[in-house]
Amino acid sequence: MSYSNSSTVPIDMLPGIGRRTAKVLHAFQIHTIGQFKSVPEGVLIELFGPSIRAPYYNVHGVYATRVRTNFLGKLKFALVS
């Protein structure tokens, strides 16, 4: 699901955003998914690390999926929208 920049859904309702992450986001005056969507990916990664990519991509309508890349069965992830 892709959210609009004016979405008023509370950030706490976004899958992948826990209590601690929400508390930090609230400290930065980010209370809604619309506000979260307007923050650059690099800033979020600096604050929370790479695990924030899943919720970030979720609000932008991009999802990770497994893709088999070779006969050894090693899996890699690809981003699809």
C-alpha cells in the first residue's frame, strides 16, 4: 500500500515501527505516515539503521521479494513496486 504525503494515519500504526522508534520520531515532530514519508531515506537510516528501510519502502509502495539467483539456491532480495 502506498500512502499519500498528506496521510494522517498515526506513525504508530505502520508495520515495522515499534514503540521506541515511534518515540524517537515523535521527538522529531513526525507523528503521521505522511510526515514520515517526507523524510529522506538517508536521514532515517542514519537515525535507525538499515532496518528502517522496510517501513520506508512500505509507505512508498515498494516491497522486497525473494528472487532465486543461482542453482545453489542462494536467495537475494529484489525491490518491486
